[in-house]
Amino acid sequence: MSGGTALPASPSGAAARRQVWIGLSLAAAIVTVWLAIHVSGIFFWRWSLETVPLAAVMVLVQTWLSTGLFIVAHDSMHGALAPGYPRLNRLTGATCLSLYACLSYATLLPQHHLHHRHAGTASDPDFHGGDPSLFGWFGQFFRTYYSHGQIVRITVVALVYTLLLGAPLGNIVVFWAIPALGAVLQLFVFGTWLPHRERDEPFADHHHAHSAKIPLLVSLLTCFHFGGYHHEHHLSPGTPWWGLPARRRAIAARSGNPAMVRRAI
């Protein structure tokens, strides 16, 4: 697959309206369930031996949904959440990042577009910064996306939760901090490190991105398709996360290579 096989990524007419409707519906579902777990876990959860297994399941689900909040914001950065509605993209993206971990949309937006312009090079803020080891690369990723300002905002929210609203600090840790940190690892491992690290198989083109050869459901559960279809995302940044499998099939169909079409299904 090469850069020349990319398809137009800016839908219009009925296709754009469909993308807006699906994107906003999925974003609303992610936000709604995330908020339900967040509020019930932090403010209403009562601990006992019987509730521990359910809490563990809720933390796992909330970790995946926290990753989803970031992915919705990521689609917003590319205008892929609601094509033709830049203010709606910004508002939704900023809201999702604030809920997830008090991140700044305005700060991350230029950083992410630098990643796309300079993927896999020294100018890429998501790249390893000279230390290709797993921990060195993660340190670069963490410094790119997390700041002292974010820590201050999280602290303020936690103080409001505990001092004004009476939430137990332990509940905040379990139902917000742990899922947020788990999502950091999920986003880094499946959305950055595995797709962009060098391996024996050469990169297909200047995007310096691999797509993992994993089943569709695994791709969804690991990083909302940004591991299984990362090269397709770089070929078509305007394609939303839920449209990446179809984008691969469309690229394969345009290639005219029957073997590629079979692999894309």
C-alpha cells in the first residue's frame, strides 16, 4: 500500500451528513456511559467484598471508554467527527479531553498535526526523541501530552469532588485516575508505539506507520482501530475511527489487486 492509493477524505452531501450523524451518535454514547460510570463510581459506590468484582469490570470498561474519549477528540482535531462544523468539532473535542484527564485541546491540536506532517522523524512530537527503548519512547509521549497545567486542573477538580461534594478520595483514584492512566498506556502502546516503531518489515511509505494484523474486534477493543488500521488513518486522516475498516477495503478495491482485497475483508 502506498501514499498514492489514498482516497478523498472530505465527504460531501449525504455522505457528510451520515458521517456527522454516526460520529456524534457514537461520541454521545461514549460520553454518556463514561459519565454514568464516573458519577456512580465516585459519588455513590459503596465498597464490600461483593462489589469488588463489579468494580474491577467497571474500571476495565472505563479505561476503554477513556481511550474512546481521546479518540473522539482526535477525530475532532481532523474535522472527521463532524465534517463542515469546525466549532462543533472543537467543542466536542475539548469536552472529551477535559472529561478524560483535564487535557487542553488547544495545546494538543498543533502537536498532533505536527505528528502527521513529520511522522516517524525527529520533528514528530510523538516519536521517541532519540531513545527508541519502550520506556524512553513512553517518556517522550508522556511529556508531549501531559503538562503541569493539566495536573493543576486535575487537582482542582479532585478538591471540588472531595471537599465540596463529599466524594471519597479512594473512589476518585479507582474510577477516574486508574482508568485515565490505563488509557494512557492503551493509547501509547496500540496507537503510537506499535504502529510507528521500526521493525523487520519496512514501512510502506513516508507515513512511517504500520497497521497491526489483528481481528476486527481486537482492533476495536485495543485502541478504537488505531492499532489495526493506523496506516489507513495516516493515508486518510479525515476518516473517523469507525470508518477505518471500510477505508481499508476501499483502498484495496482501488488497488485492483485481488489478494489485497481478500486481506482487507
